Amino acid sequence: MADLLVHFASAYVAGRPLRDGRVRAIVYFGVCLPDLLFKTLLYAGHAPTWLCEPTHSPLGLLPFCYAGALLFEEAWRKRAFWALLGGSWLHLLLDLGKNHLGQGVILWAFPFSMDAVELGWYHPEDSPLLMLPALALIGLVELTGRLSARRPASP
């Protein structure tokens, strides 16, 4: 839950400048998509880990985002695809900094290589410690957005 909140906070900051709330909502979903896919395949589908790992690779997410975009009406599909993909890639950038016991989780070169990469800046168990700063960041971005919207335009 804490990791999901940190991912959402990053999407909230990145999506706040988007004027269309529908695109923003798709970015919010896209940032959760890699973990949703991984856990659905692993736990609900009983798939082996090697089959789930491409959900955390830039090229591996392309077919999932394309399939997700097909759920939208035709006029929205292109925007939905890019919003899902942008949110998913933002998720990968955050997970890149995580320390996964020295194993890595991001398959940057998939399908050409199954070598996983990690930077090891923080551990997964540190996510609850990042919850309060994430909530503070969401509040700060929202407050800044509301204050700038109330300010009259200069002549």
C-alpha cells in the first residue's frame, strides 16, 4: 500500500499540469499498471516469475498499454495509450531506485536481455517511511495549483 501511494504521488505531481482530467486519471492508472499486472499474473494467474517480470520493462509494457487503450473509444485511444505508457514508465523510473535484494527488477533491454537493473537507493521496506512525504507532496502540489488558479492574470 505504501509503495502504491508513493507511485501515485509521483503521478499526481507529473499529472497535475495536464489540463484534461480524463488524461490525468489515465496517467494515475498507468502508474499503478506494472504492479497490478505483475501481481495479477503472479497470484491470480499462478504464472512463473519469469513470465511476470516483463511487466516491469519499457518494451514489455507496450502491448499491455495498447490493449488497455483499446478499451477506450476510438477518438481517445491514442491519448489513452500515451497516458498509460507515460504513467507506466514513470513507475519504472521510481522502481529503478529501489533495492530488490541486489537482484533488480527493471528489465531495460527486454526482450533482448533478461538482465535486471536497480540503483539501490532505497529498500522496499522504506516505502512506509516515504508515505508521509508523499502525502505532503500531494498536498503541496494541490495547494500550489489551487493558489495559482485563484490568482488573477496580470495585464
